[in-house]
Amino acid sequence: MDEQKKEKIWLASPHMSDECYEMQYIQEAFDSNWIAPLGTNVNEFEKELAAKTGAKHAAAMASGTSAIHMALKAAGVGKDDIVFCPTLTFSATANPIIYENATPVFIDSDYETWNMNPRLLESAFEKYGDRVKAVIVVHLYGLSADMDKIMAICNRYNVIVIEDAAEALGTYYKGKHTGTFGKFGIFSFNGNKIITTSGGGMVVSDDEERIDKIRFWSTQSREKARHYQHSELGFNYRMSNVVAGIGRGQLKVLDQRVIKKKYIFEFYKRELGKLDGVDFMPINNWNEPNYWLSVMILNGPVKPLQIMEVLEIENIESRPVWKPMHLQPFFAEHDYIGGDVSEKLFENGICLPSDTKMTDEDLERICSIIKEIW
């Protein structure tokens, strides 16, 4: 019994398909000896991901971070430009702004969505005006931002929107897939995402010319010439053919993963939602999340660290909510617009184990351990 009790439960780990779809495409890469960047799997993965999300075009990248970087570059972001960014996100959202020598301005969340507050976005535009070159919108933990309001504001100021949907593949806002509202959408296939290629990302857009340009830049800006010709700065950002094979197989089970993620969230909410001071991330009637991580908020006597420490003793992984960017030492000098919503979510939030390989027994084990704290 003790051995069973100590078995590791992960926050979110890779989950290959039971049907071994991934191996079929990997084997094709080996059989063709195309163990290299680019290839049939990359081309097909781009087409299949675009079709799944409703985007017209896609470019497969080595990571979600490189995908954001290329989207910023394609948006024309450069030295001293202002880019608005949510403060409540992972640093990979903000770092590429610095890569392009631009200046991030961080914007607080609202409690309704946990994402960028449209009212504060309006205030930020009033402050910075035509210095703003792009707005990065994040769909945090698979919860969509309020895209109608955000797009209306950005369109009024004629500013490009980049959607960081790294955590939101399979999430819909009013029936439309996240990542397809702005000029560019970004997805991540890191090991902890809802589907994974071990590492990798994708840029989607309806602008074929910009996607072609991203492919060019991310393949070392190598021009069509017999010799190696480079007239622009290049990047080694393209996805490998083997990794893309994993992605093609994983994409076949995305809908299953969303169903299981939702099941996990509803299990926690049912079992823990009546505890004193407990609340969960907001699910709006216009939002169809992928429930990437189940996040619980504690407004009572029990604090997130207490739960994390008890779960850790039992070999169960959990994490705090992202620490806001404006509180990070590296970004401390940059402007922040907002109040304390993101700080409160960080202080009071805990990401519960959301691994799609978990059984009901695992979920019952987690909930019983947490209940004992009360």
C-alpha cells in the first residue's frame, strides 16, 4: 500500500497515443532516411494543424518561443517599439520582445478571464498611442481571453495582434479556435502541453506571404542560389521531420485529451469546490477551454504552499500559478498597467496535477490528501 501511495503523479507529462499513431510517422521518416530538418512530416503537420484550427497557413518551428519571435519579426516589431503583453504568463511570451530590441509594457488580468483586461488595454493605448507596434494576447491555462473586446480595441488603433495560444490548442472562443483571431497565432508542443512533440511550436496565419517569410527567416534566410546566399539575418528555428511525425500522431488524439482534461477539472471541482475558501479558474459561457491545467484558488486559511508541500511528500507534482512578469527581476524596469489581480492569482493559486494518464484512483488519492489539510 505504501509503495502505491508513493507512485509519482505528474503535473502534466507527455502522453503518447494508445494506437501508436506517432510511431507510424516516425517510422516513415526512418524508412525514407529523412532524419533531418524539414520533410514530409513537417509539411503535412503544418497542413493538418492549420486545418484543425481553421487557419489558412502554418509554419512549424523548433519551439513556441521561436514561433513568437518570428511572429513579432513578421509584424515588423523592432528597436524601441512598444509591445503590450499580459503580465500573468510564462516568460517565453515576453522574452522574444527583447530579442527584437523592443520594449514590453505589461498589462494586468481580470478575474472574469484571468487574461488581459480589455479596460486596461484601452488605458495602455491612451498612454502610448502610436508607439505601439503589436499586442500579444495570452490564453492562459487554456482559458480564452475576451477576444471580441480585445480585437475591437486593437483594430481601432490599427495594431497587430499576436495570440499566444501555447497552452490553448483545442480551446474555442465563441465557436472559433483560439490563435485565429489575430494576425498570428502561436502554439507550443512542449512536453507538458496537451499534445507534444517533445519540443516544438507553430505559427498560424491567414497571410500566406508572411508565413512564407517566416519559413525563410527560420531556415537561416537561405536564398535560392547554387551557393549559400544570405541577404537577411537568419535563424535556425525549423522543426525536424522526426519531431513533426510525433506531432501528426498526437494531433489525432487531441480531442480525446481535451475530454480527459475537462474530466479532471470537473472531478476536482466536484470533490474540492465546497471546501472553505476554495474556488476554481473561471469557465465562461462563451469559452470552451481545453482545461490544460486545473487551477484552484484559495481565499481561506489554507495556502497554496501548504498543499504543494503535502503533495510533494506524497510524490505528487503541483505548481504555483505563473509569477507575473512585472514582478520578475529581469523585467522590473518595464512599465506595468493595472492593479493587483495577477498578483493575487499568483499568491493564491495552485496548479493541480492534470496529467491525462491519471486514473480515478489517482484523482481520489490527490483529493483525499488535500481534504485532510482542512
